[in-house]
Amino acid sequence: MRWLKFTADRTTSWGLIEGDRVITIDGDPFGEWHRTSRTHLLGDVKIELPLVPRTFYCVGLNYVKHLKEAADKRGEVPEIPSRPEIGYRAQNALIAHDEEVIIPTIASEKIHYEGELVVVIGKKAKHLDRQEAMSCVFGYTIGNDVSERTWQKADRGLWRAKNTDTFKPMGPWIETSADLGTMETVVRLNGKESNRFRTNDMIFGITDYIVEMSRYFTLWPGDVIWMGTDGSSPDIKAGDTVEIEITGIGTLRNKFVAEAVPA
Amino acid sequence: MRWLKFTADRTTSWGLIEGDRVITIDGDPFGEWHRTSRTHLLGDVKIELPLVPRTFYCVGLNYVKHLKEAADKRGEVPEIPSRPEIGYRAQNALIAHDEEVIIPTIASEKIHYEGELVVVIGKKAKHLDRQEAMSCVFGYTIGNDVSERTWQKADRGLWRAKNTDTFKPMGPWIETSADLGTMETVVRLNGKESNRFRTNDMIFGITDYIVEMSRYFTLWPGDVIWMGTDGSSPDIKAGDTVEIEITGIGTLRNKFVAEAVPA
């Protein structure tokens, strides 16, 4: 099933995508819901952010090539993580598919994309073992972990480098069934492929993370885990459009624009 | 005004504390609200977590003594931050006043408290200057930034050291007026004072943080900023009770207990 949060006729609802149509749902996928007779053409609705997570988890270093390229740039030997350690991103930065990433006037030209698989949690869960781990997963969406690399280098944490308003596009929808083994992530800059990697080629997989996280944390419906990225990004400039396609899920597309200078 | 989230007669509501009574409010303090005729004795209600913030901000290093003591323990020279840099905590870890902090079976004995002033945002705001900064503040509450120091030392980030379930007590209520200049934070371990500092003796104050954060982030109603702590903590063990009192706000009290071993 493919769950979409959308606005049509000035009303925001959950819907199910079937072919080129959206079936309006009463309720939400994490609780009670039922189909209605109200439908729209997918092309006619405004696609909204699927959700604002209660806790916004994100893996920092989870693909070997990305680690090596980042270490090379710093003239260092890459250090491969020996266990799954989770990080966080901030809710203020989230935007929907087709909304604009705004490059602040105070940012440098070192704006990069990171195409990521996003796991959406569907059930309250703690202390899951490897057999149970995937049972709390509701589905998958796509994230673009936009980063300002000069801030990332200068700061004690990732606060503005990763969490500036609009730096976390997520969507376009949540797909509940996905074949992790055959997934590819393809990134296109202005329509031209700039990056491609096997989505599940992670240092630690989804099961590893859920088992380790749930030793300490209660996972809640609507929590998201961004699973990290492979490869690197050219510098993005105002006017560029980044598309991230993941097999079986869809394509997240966002245009980058310059911040309007306050009058 | 003193805003309390509470449960009585199986219903959770916002209320206003007046003397020893709670006036039940219809609505919430960030939107439309009005007083009702339903009141309870404060001692008769269950005090709830005031809110789950949309984004959960926290200052890491904001008091000189805390920095020096931490650096001493590492045999290092303390590095005083030269600008206000914000960090984050995770929503899963929040608990209310009088709820129990659960020490996991897999934790070490290095469990510490950190008594902190918590700023509660009341208005959507961005790009605030020094004159406007405090206008987005709704009020103040109290936080205990419980930490497991061996995890803090071993890990790449603060994920389990600071964000394990129940490690973020917050409350008991939100006080809208406070005299920052005369505030003191007093911490008591099992009723005996263990720490005391001038709450506003921060390296960077609330205005500094709001100005800097709002250059990059939209602040939302219900966001919280934990302002950091001074001094250090003894090791807390199961059975201990920690009280954090801040002048003009109140006292946040939580007992620490050992995690039940699963059967």
C-alpha cells in the first residue's frame, strides 16, 4: 500500500494511491481508518509532508564509499563504525516533496544532497530481538539530508549544517512493501544522474539499528529513521533540482532556491 | 500564570494553578482557551508531562564551573565556547514530575543528574533580533538532563548516554513570569543539598541563543530549549530521589529505580 498525506479542496487528509488516483481515507494509518468514496487524480492534489516524527532518528555513517570519500577530503584514513550508533535531526527542517529548499544568504556554496532510505515506525516497541525487529516497521519513504559543509566543519555539532529550515525534504509518500535486497538509490541533479548505489549496502542494516536502538529507546508510531547515504554530492546552487529515486518507493524531488533578502 | 498539564477523573487537561487548586482549562495555552468551573486540589491530581516538544533543543556547555570540572576529570584544559551552539535531545526520553527514572540493567553506576532551566517557546518565530528575542518565550519549566557517563565517553554521540527512556524528566509545570536575574537552581539528593548555582550565570543567555537559533530555525509553539547546567553530580543509585528547585518556578522531583529484569 502507498500512503499519501495530501491537500485537496482545502482539506488535508491521508489517502491511498491506486493507479493515478488517490482514495481519501478517514483516520490515519497508525490508528483506525477506513476508505471513503472521495477520490482525486494524484496529479491534482498538493503532496504534503507525510508526518512530523515524534523522534527524528538519523544514521550518520552507514556506507563505506561515503565514509572513504569524506575521509579522503580530510586527508584521513576512514574509520568504519564497529557498531550501530544512531543520531538525530530536527523537525523544524522538514519539508514535503516539491517544496523548495531555501539556501540561506549566510550559507556558503558548499550545499550538498544526501539521498537516504527512510524507515517509518508503525508500532510502539521496545527490546526487540532480531526476529521481531522488522515487525515495528510500517513502511518506507525517501529523505534528502541536505548539508552545509562549511558549517559542518566549523561547528561542535550538526545543528545548522543539517537542521536549517527546509534542509530535510521527506516524501513523497510511504510505501508499506519494499524489496530491500533489490533496491537502488539513484540521485539526479537537473535530470542528469549524479549518484547511484545499492540502497541496502549498509554497514549496519535496519534490523541491526532497530535491535540496538530498542535496547534503550521506546520506538513510537510515526518515528522515522533515516538510514544514511553513499557516495558524495557536487555543490548545489540556487535553481538546481535534486531528485532521489528509490526502487519500489518513488521519487522525491525538490528545487533549491536562494533565500529572499529581507527588505 | 502557572500552567499545569494534569489528569483527574480519567481526563487529561491543561489547568491553571491558583493557590492550592487547579482550575481546569478548555483548550491549550498556545491557542484558544478559557477557564471552566471545574477545579481540583493540586494534591489530588496526577501531574503530567507539560508537552512533547516539536523540536527538543538543549545547550550542552553553558556554565563555566561545569566545563572546568568536566575538563579536569579528563585532564584537559577547559575550552569555553566562543559562540552559542545548540544541540538536541530526544522526545522518547521525556517523563513527568514524580515519574520514575529507570536505570537500565546494562548501565554502569555512572548515572548523573543535571538540573536545567527549560525555556518554552510560545510563538512561531524566525530571524528575531535582540530586542524581539524574548517575545517568543511562553514561560519556563525545569529539566533533569540525566546522563550515563560511560556511554557518553564511549560513543560517537550522546544517543544512549542522554536519551535512554526516562532520562529526561521535565516539569512540574510552566511558569510564565520569572525573574531571571535573581533565580537560583538548587539540587537535592535524598533531601540534602548537593548543588547550587545562579541559574542565569550562563556563558550565553537565553537571548543569545534565541537570536542565533532563529537565524537558521523557525521556532514553534511548544519547542523547548534546555539551557545547560553548572557544577557536577555524584553517582546516583536506585532508590535515590533527585529534586531540582528553581526560584519562582517550583521543584521537579524524580525517584531513580532499577529496571525490572525481564522474566
